[in-house]
Amino acid sequence: MGKFIVKTTKSGAYRFNLLATNGQVIATSQNYKSQATCEAGIASVKANALVHVEDQTVEGFEVLKHPKYELYQDNAGEFRFRLKASNGQIIATGEGYANKANCQNGIASIGKNAPEAPVIVEEE
């Protein structure tokens, strides 16, 4: 089972990483002003972990309603995803992947790991 790790940044903000069972980072959050809002972000990821994927790498892709994953290719040619909540806010992002299949596996890993993942707050 995966786990969410909440950490405080040097600037005093809060961030989370979703880790897979093997300890690899699957997804990362934005900065939050408080631990409570960070944990609300985690709850949103858990609630939206199994939504549809909008594949923006395909010409003429269908624009889906939020919540959704957006799979896209960045300026460096890497495949990335972002998970958006029902209000359109980005709640988690993935690393850059060399190929689309690995990016899709990252998205699937969120669906597998996030819903039941415990939240661990690491103190600095």
C-alpha cells in the first residue's frame, strides 16, 4: 500500500508526496499554507484518484469535465500528468516520463495507492 508523506518546506509551507509501495514518488502537491489545507488536498486526491484521463497528446482530444487527469507532453518532450479536482484546481502532479505508457502507469498507480493510503506527517 502507498502512503502520503506531508512535509514542511523551508518557507513554512506544507507539501505532500504520494509514495508507491516501493517508496517511489508517484505524485506531488502544490504548496499549502497550513497542514489542514494540505490534508484537505490529500482527501481530494483520494476522492478523485479513479477519474477519467484526458489525453492531450492525441490530436483532436475530447475535453472532459473536471475532475480528471490531464496527460500531456511538456516542452522538453516528456509525458506528464496533473490531477484536477472538480473545481479545476490542480491537486497533484507527476514527474516527467520518457514515454506515454510509463506516464499512464503513474496515473494507474495513483488509483491503486491513493484511496486507502495512510497520511504520515514528518516533522522537520
